[in-house]
Amino acid sequence: MVDAGAPPFDFDLRQTLGENLRRLRAERDWSQEDLAFECQLHRTFVAHVERGKRNISLDNIAKLASALGVPAYRLLVPPAD
Amino acid sequence: MVDAGAPPFDFDLRQTLGENLRRLRAERDWSQEDLAFECQLHRTFVAHVERGKRNISLDNIAKLASALGVPAYRLLVPPAD
């Protein structure tokens, strides 16, 4: 056990998820509305997640991944560049 | 766009996260309380996440991953076996 204090925190994780969503959605030529429809989520929710504005839940990550046809962990892998 | 209906849903994602947490925690010889302390989360919260009982948020996934010193996506990769 180390000292408590603030744990290191991955502030980029929301951005990583947002970028991956946007890229995978674009690859499918889907609008945000298309993706939202496939997941039964709201378009503004999808828009906010893509911009890193929402603290999305695991179940909704699963819904997005299923709609996009990718394993959920792929949504959290930092882009290569 | 395909028919709406219920999207395919990865019901196992909570279980995958729970199993990964438990394994990584055990590798470090940490109790649930140790991990909770490192993340500044509650021990019962960690216990529930390990059992797939909680719909954890992305920010809390990031905290757990940081405390365990692994990239967050690793927590969602299905175990090999």
C-alpha cells in the first residue's frame, strides 16, 4: 500500500472512447443518429460521449460496442497516432 | 441501418471486468479494501463490481485501472481461458 492522496487518473479515457466511436461510426458511414438508433440511446447522448462530455456506464459501452460489432475493449484502446 | 429491435448485448462485460479486477488484484496480493483505498472508492463498491453487480462508470473504470497500473482497456479484455 502506498500513500493515499490522489491516484493517478486517466483523464484521456473519455477522449479515447469518443475518438474511437467517431472513427468506427465514420467507417460504417453512420450518422450519430444512426448509431443512437442501433443502440437505442439518444442522439444527444451519443454526441456528448463522442465529445468526452459524459461519464458513460459500462452497460452503455456494451451497447455501443455491440451496435458497432466490435469487442467492447476496442473502444478504450488509445488510437495509434 | 438494420431493423431496430433489441441490439445484441454483451451481458458478459460486467463479468469480464469483475474477473479481471479480481485477478489483477490477486497478482498484487491486494485485498478489496487495499484496491478501494488506492482508488478512493468504497470497499463494497469494489466488491460489487467484482461480482458484476454494478453498472460502473467510465471514470471509475479509469480510477481502478490507474490504481492497478494497467491501461483501462485491459480490464475489458475477456480472459483467455
